[in-house]
Amino acid sequence: MNANAIVIKEATHNDKSQIAEVLLDFYNMSDLNEAINAFLSELEKDFHYIVAVENGKIIGLVTWFMHGLPKHGLFELDRICILSASRGKGVGIMLVDRLVDDARKWYNKL
């Protein structure tokens, strides 16, 4: 895997099916609909999803949310999921680096 070919971006509603596939690969969910519903439910609760995309396919994700009061500037990393075929190649590090950058920017906007 060429790290230059991987794009790290904020997830959108349009990513729901591919995100669900990653969640299914990582968690014991019953089907694609359960995984899609989990994603959409977490978006409604202000979870932030960041995804890793390679050749147009989401291969991993990280989620975070604000923890405590905004004035404290705290966030909680909720999960890191990488497709089994893409593990061990630095995708998780790329996702966490982006998560920290996004959380800083998010708190600086407040």
C-alpha cells in the first residue's frame, strides 16, 4: 500500500454504506442495516467520523466526540476500525493524526 494513495477526510452521509462495511468487518453486527443505523445514530449524537480512502474505497475510520464542557477542550477517541486487509500499514496512525488536527480546529472555532 502506498501511503500517498490514501486520502484522509471527514465522513459524510454519502459514505454510510462503505462505513457500514468497515464496521461489519470489525464488530459483531448482524447486517449492513444495523451498521448503517449505528453510523447515522452516532452522527445525530455529534460524533465526528474521519475515514481513510484508498482507490475510492473506505478502508478505515476513526470516531471522536467532545468530552466534558467545550471550555475544557477535551475529546474522546471512540473507535478505530481498519479493514483486516489494510491493517499493519500505518492507516491507523494517519487517522489518529487527522483526528487530533480536526479536534484542535473544532475547538478553536468555539
